[in-house]
Amino acid sequence: MPAGRVKIAVLLLSISLASTVQPLLAKKKQKETLPSGAGDQKRALHALNRLSFGPRPGDVQHVMAIGVAQWIDLQLHPERIDDSSLDARLQPFRTLRMSTKELAENFPDGQEINQVRNGKKAMPSDPALRMVYLVQIERQHDKKERLQEAAKNSAPLEPDGPGKTTATMEPTVSAAKLAPEEEDQMRRSELGLYADLDVQQLAKLPPDQRFEKIVSMSPEEQLAVANSLRGGKGQDVLEGLSLKQKENLLAMNNPGGVVTGELAQAKLLCAIYSERQLEEVMTDFWFNHFNVFMDKGVDRLLVTSYERDAIRPHALGKFEDLLGATAKSPAMLFYLDNWLSVGPDSPQAMGIPLHPNGHNYPARPRPDQGKRKSGLNENYGRELLELHTLSVNGGYSQRDVTEVAKVFTGWTIDKPYQGGGFKFDPRMHEPGPKYVLGRHIKPKGEGEGLEVLHRLATSPRTAHFISLKLAERFVSDDPPPALVDRLAKVFLKKKGDIREVLTVLFRSPEFWDEGTYRAKVKTPLEFVASAVRATGAEVDDALPLIRQLNSMGMPLYGAQPPTGYSMKAEAWVSSSALLNRMNFALALTSGRMKGVKADAARLAGIDAPNRPTDSTFALLNLENALLTGDVSKQTHDSIAAQIAATDINVAHKPDNKGGGRRDGAAPRPADVGTIAGLLLGSPEFQRR
């Protein structure tokens, strides 16, 4: 970044720290509500900032035209909104529509590869899919050979008589014939040396011939081609191929990465382009509430179905349905290890068969079999009480955690590494009654878990906790207790109907309080999505945006703890974090973000002939375009002063011959990319 831009960025960064962090950490005391009538523009902007990932060009005017209340009601009923344009953008991502079983077959993990390698499972008949398996097996074989070679080269010196040692000498190529394994290793090295050349030749073939050529190669040659495609290289080889063919080639290197990459790209595209913005906001909200870490083992294949089938359909529905869907989701069962939880006195732990009539109590015990290690896992039981329902102060004890864990023994996954779904295994289930929160739970197998979920979903403590989190998301980091109490009453009265609770929230005076306006700091996801939306940018490749989120500390689906990502300001506001945001904003608006096209000149109103091109004109237009004209005097003056200083420095530069100054030079054209980027990095845009 040029020196002038650095100065401006640092200045804006100091403004951000001074005027963004402190007001958010202080409790708001205003009682006024955002006015109607003359304040409709501000009300529309507030609604868009809270119920969506930020306004696009023209959105504020659209909401004002149909009415803020009508727009909110429409967002609460996403089934009434046509989202076909988003569907078209998501069409290339085949994995989004696959079942987990199909994902496991088409994008195998290490366990599936080993099953085929060891002959326990048949090799796929489809040549393209077989190639994925063969390359993975070849890679495992190659890695094993390299480890053996390294171990041989680091072998200890052998004794050579008393007090003497000599190194084991290997014959040179010219001195002795290479052993078969050494010849194989040399052949592999040669393949690696010529891999780039092969890729260059392949790229010259027509797409179908190119793909058929790769499929017909030996596994060793396919591995060499796969290695040449690593790290984003060899894009010419992928050019012109069908979506399925591209996925097959990318899967040769990282099968699970194809699934997770498409899911992350789709999430970002949904946030940017979906017309059903509230549904996207709530889907993200509930995923964080019921967080699952995508990079834990087979969850790489399970999270697609988890968000699609468990979270999204219930995002605006009944909380109890959402709770039950997450409890039975293989992704949640795997993430919190409940699929492995075995009751201490269950038939499986006792080593005795289940009663032949199928009842959930053991048959006659064998005298030669005693108890084994219980295998009871309390992870899900604890998070169910602490994070999903009652809250950390929900009035439960450690005994309740243990009892809930016993209730959910037997809630497991049918062949998780092969894409199986939920199943209840009575052999793993702890027999006998349980006592949860002072209530007696009669023995009834899977029904015990359903009863506990119902009691938790209808608990007043759960109603308060969920209402608090919704108020934190839509109102402020420290929402008024009176509002939370009212929402909790609606939650209980409407039996956990999320849409009904949100309707009351969006109509509340607290939501429209002047103190809530731009009182929330955007998370990295909200910031990136809102910046792209505000500029009206066209995203041809979402991967660079995903990498930006990684650098901002918010990789999609990448929160390891069950708490998910925080919604509060203190988690995201720091000098380094704001500098990362500023750099992203400048790259986006200056055309330096690969795969994303933003037209700052159009937003600034200087893309048409006979339009002024000076910086003041551009700044005013960009303030209106990106911030609806609602910019503080401090931000406006700071940017204007730095722009003026930069223009003066340019006008007063020595001429090309080294003599004199160009004091009479005409003002240079406005650097609209820099101005737009600085406005996106301003305190006003950082907040919603």
C-alpha cells in the first residue's frame, strides 16, 4: 500500500478503536426510539443491518417503498420469497445435494481407503471414482516407503570389532544392481520430476480427452498429476472440465476438502446473495448455538447434512424440533462423542446378549463374564444442559449431567464412516430409571431421551436463555432484562415458536431504541459479507473471501469449542483485527481481491462521461452509497483531510527534470478505490 494510504488507514484505525470499542462496552442509556416519517430511511437501514448481512445498493429504498414492517414480516416467512437466483449460483456445488452416504462413497476418508486397500470393501466400478481411491492408496504406499527409507538412512552404526564401529555402506548405482524396491523408488522420483511437464501437455488436450487421459494413467502417474495440482497449481488442467470431473481431480489430493470447500463457499454465497436474509442469519445463529467442529474426523462429511437437514429447516420453527434434530444428527453425535457412550450396566458393558424378546434389559447373565469399563461419555449431556438449553447457571448439578449422559446412551450412528444415520442401540443403553433435575425418568429406551429433550425445551430456564441469546444477537451485547423476560414469556406461551419470539422482538421498543442503532460490532463473517453486499460486487470465486475469514480468525465451520463463535464485540475488536479488516476493504474496492469484482467508480458516480472526478465529489457519493449518508463529521473530515493532503503532495512534486514545482497542476482524479475502502473500514461500517 502506498505511503499515503498507509497514513489514512492508520488514522481511520485509531478512529475505529476510539469510537467503536468504548461506546459498545458502555451500557446504552437512551430511551428514544428511531422516529417514523422523516426517519424511515434510518429505520430501514437499521432493519437491514440487523435482519440481514447488510444492505445492497438500492435495498434501503426498496424496504422504504414496501414498508419496514412489511419487509420484516416477509423475512419471517422465507417460503414466500423467490430465491431462484441464489439456487443458480449454488448449482455447481454437487456436494450440497448429496446424502452423507454419497459423500462417503465419492469423497472417501482414510478409513474408507483402508477398507478397500485391505480387501474388506470392493473397489468402486466407476473409473473416475476408482481413480480417487487408487491415488489415495498409492499416496499411502508412497508415504510408507519414504518412512522406511528414512528409517534405513538413520540406522545406528554397527560394531566392527571391540571398540570400533563402521557405518553400513550401501552400494552405489554403478557398483551394484538396484534392489526392486530401490528401482521402484527411483521410478517414483522420476515421475515427480516430470509431473509439471505432464500437466503442461495435458492442458493442451480438449477437456474430455484430457480427463480420459488422466483416468487411463497408472496410479503412480495419477499421483504425480495430483501432486502437480496441489496448492492451487495446474489450473489449466481443470479448465473446461465438467463440475464432476473437476471434483474427481481435486479429490485425488484431498477428498474431504472438496466437501468442506464447497460447503464454506456456499455459506458465504448464501450470506451475500440470498433474498431470504433472515433465514441465513438464523441458520448461522443456530449453527453457532449448536456448534459442530468440521475438522473433527468424519464430521468433514457430516456437517453438510447437519446444516441442511437439522439446522436450516427449523431455523424459524419450533425450538423443540430443532433441539431434537441436532440431538439425533450424526454430526453432533460424533462431535461430542455420544455415539461411543455406553451405559456402565448396559448389555454391551456387561458382555451379555440382549434379551431375545428385544426388551431393554439383559438376558440371563453368563457366569464367566463380569463388568467391563463403562465407557459412559458425558460430553453431550453437559453441553445439552449448559449450552443448548438451561445455560451455565441453569440450576443443574454434576449428578444431573451424569444422569442425562445415561439417558442418551445408545443414541449412536450406524456405520458413521460409511455415511450412516442415527440409530438407537439398546445394547449400549443404560437400563433402569434415571433422575434428571429432580424428575423420575422411567425406563423406555430411546423414549427416555425424547422425554428429557421435551422437558428441557419447555423449561422456563431454557426460555430465558434462548431469549437472552436472541436479544444479544439482534439488540445489543447487554440487552435490557425486561425485554428478555417478555421474550421468555412468549417462548413459553407459544411453545418455543422461534418465529413468534422474533416477531415480538422486532416490534419491541428496545429493538428500535436509538441506543441500539449501530450498537453491534460485526463479526468477520458479517463484515466480509456486508462489504461485498454494500459494494454490489460480483463474486466469481468465493475462496479468496474464505481465506480472508481465516486470516480474521473466523474460519467457517471452524470453531473448535462447543460454544461456537462469539457474537460480542470484545471477541473481535483489537488493533490487529481492525487492521486486517481495513486491508481487506482496500483490496476489495481497489480491485485487488482475486475472484471478486467491485466497481467503486460506479458507486462514486464518476463512471459516466461529463461527470466530476474530484475527490470531494467521490467521497460524498460513496458516503451515500455505502453508508446511506449517515457518516459522522469526525470520519468525514478525517478522510477528506487526508485526501486533500495527498492531492497537495502530488501537485507539489518536482517535475520530471528535477526542477521546480508543479504548483499549478490540475487536481488528480479521485482514487475511488481507496476512498471506498476507507469508508468500509470506518467505525460506522464496522457496526450494525
